[in-house]
Amino acid sequence: MTGLTKTEAELALIETAKRVLPAGGFGNFASDVVIREGRAGRVWDESGNEYVDFLLGSGPMFIGHAHPEVTAAVLAQVPKGTTFFANNATGIRLAEALCEAVPCADKVRFVSAGSEATFYAMRIARAHRGRDKILKFEGGFHGMSDYALMSMAPKRPANFPQAVPDSAGIPAKVRDEVLIAPFNDLETAASLIREYGDELGGVIVEPFQRLVPPKPGFLEGLRALTTEHGIPLIFDEVVTGFRFAYGGAQSYYGVTPDLCALGKIIGGGFPLAAIAGREELMAHFDKDRVAEDAFAPQIGTLSGNPVAAAAGLATLEVLKRPGVYEQVFATGRQLMAGLESALAGAGFAVQIVGEPPLFDVVFTDQSVQDYRTTLNGDATLLRRFNALLRERGILKGESKYYVSLAHDAADIRHTLDAFQDAAAILKSERRR
């Protein structure tokens, strides 16, 4: 499919969005497309254009859009009520399932978004340690809190461990409470932990940072260092939770943190996230278990609501089945190989970075191992390639392909053909 067209109705919606929404959108994806519906591994816009969907709602639709078992679970719950601001059986069962699946999870506390989960994980780590500073890794995305928006994507990276704010409106003093280290550099992380260990409340890391896998020994080394110094280690598994394995990246890589943040997949497409961790840290949410000055209150109107919990439980039931992860990994490997073949065959120097369920291309001949090496990629070429793919019915974010269980053989064929076609056009444009 090429030459996507827009109907007057969709164009009118886009104009309305420009009038009533800042920058014409929700702050997420490009505002020039308005999605009407999704089924399995595909979505359709308001003009009826069909796309193979590798955006997947930014990741939660891991088993596909409108999965019949998830839909049935939600429709069964909705007539009974949608939220109660109180315990409900479905939410309790989901908490039990998470504790059974995730290695670090003695207990969980529900919130509504990944940003909340990472925010509270850092807060209870600080409460437990009685220290204010957080060590994070340059390029790591931990949501939209002030602490998280430090050196997430600095345009002018500073010397380590200096933090660079990624947003206006963050108090200057926050910068002094966040230390920055390069991902996959255990030596630098060890130096900072040893130097600032008495000031650190916690260390937070994406075990798989955006697209970059951990080097062998990196996560194991962080685990050993934080244990040695008594500092809570937080894995941000909002993206990786249940994506690489049923127990998340901590199961996949074989390293267990003290706390983790979960989101996306565990809500089955509905607003739900969680903090999970060891009993002694999670006790800071229980005012009867800790001293008054160590209690961390957490209240959320929709936290653990039964509709999202029903969707999450149904999703986890699907993911428990034999062969699920093998299928996702096989699909991802096929797509990664096809992407590299198309672009390398067209004469481009590229690195295919990531794991089969979550990857992208970086236009560079240099290895990619952290945030700064991703900057070696040709961003202009990537944007153009993504635009050519969109014209050919491939929907993806700026910097990643999310692979789903629902992507079938037809989706794969369509995508591989689009890779070849887009790469050929990109090659011809470069010759001009």
C-alpha cells in the first residue's frame, strides 16, 4: 500500500485537534494520523488506511488489539461497575499473579501509569535508605517526573555525573539530587556508587535501556555493587515487564532487583501500573509497619480498578500458554533479519539494535552500547525511512518496533516487502 490519502473527515479532525490540543495532539505520537480502530496486529485510521501496527499503543497491546479474551473479560466487568476506590477481587487476583510471576515481587502496589510507578519506586527507596540522591543512567526513560527527566535525552550531554534537565519547569535543586552514569559502563557506575554511596537513596535502571541490551555482566555487577553498599536497586520494567519473558527482563537476564516498576502489558491496554518489590521496602506503603517518618502514602483514584485488572489478568492468562514467547521471538528475529538485509543490501551502514520483541535500526557503522553511541546514527535517514514505511502501511514510533503475538504471516510479508521498497527508494534518493 502506497500513497495514503486522507478523507475530508479526518482532515477536519486534525484541524479540530490543532485548535483544542497543544501542538494538535496528546503529546505522544505524530498528530497527522487519527486512529479509528485496531484488530490483532493492524490498525486503521479515520480515512480507512490500514497499517501493520508496530506502535502497539506504545507497547501495551502485546497480544494484539481487541483480543477476544481481553474484550470478553472487560465486557463481563463493566456492567458490575468500573471503579470503587476500594479493594476488588479482580485487582487482588492480578496482584497475586504478579507476585507469582515477577522474581522481586513479594508485594505490589497499583497505580495508573508507568510514570507513577517509577516515581513511587524511587520515593520508597529514598524512604528506606533515608537518603535523597538517585543514580540513573544517561538515556534511560523513567517517565515524566522531575527526577526521571534528568539526562533522559540531553541535546548537549554533560560530564558525568552531572544531570541535565530535559524539561522546563524542573526546580534547579532537583539536578543536585540526581547522578548520571553511562549505561553499560560498570566501571563508572562502580566509581560513583563508591564515592556517593552514603548519599544514595537508590539506583534506577532500565535493564534493557530503550533499545540497548545490557552487556554481559553489567546488570550482575550493578546487583553486586548495590548489595554491597545496601542501596536499593530498581529495575524500570514498565516496557520490559512480561515482554521478554513471563517474569520480565529480570527473569530473562537472570538478575533480581529490590524493586521494579511495571506497566503497559499488565493493564492489557487499560491504565494500570504497579510498584513491586521486597517485603521490607514495600512496607513503607503500610503505616502500621514502619515509623511515622518512614511512611510513604500513596493514593490514586483509579489504582487497581477492576476493568483494567480484568484486562491485565486476561492478558497474563494468554501469556502463560506454551509457545507464546517462542512465537514472538521468532517473529522478531525474522523482522530484524529482513530489516538488516533490506538496508544493507541497499548499501547503508546500519546496526539493528535490541531484542526480537523490541528493536530498531540505527544508521551507523559503529556499535551501539549506550545513549551517546545512539547519537552516531543518522537521524535524518531514520526519519525518512520511517516516513516511507508509513506510506507503505507500516505504523511505528520514531525509534522502535514493538512486536506482538498477533503479528501473523501476512503482517510479516507485508512488512518485509515494505522494508525492501522503502530501502530502494532511500537508496535512489541518496544518489540525487
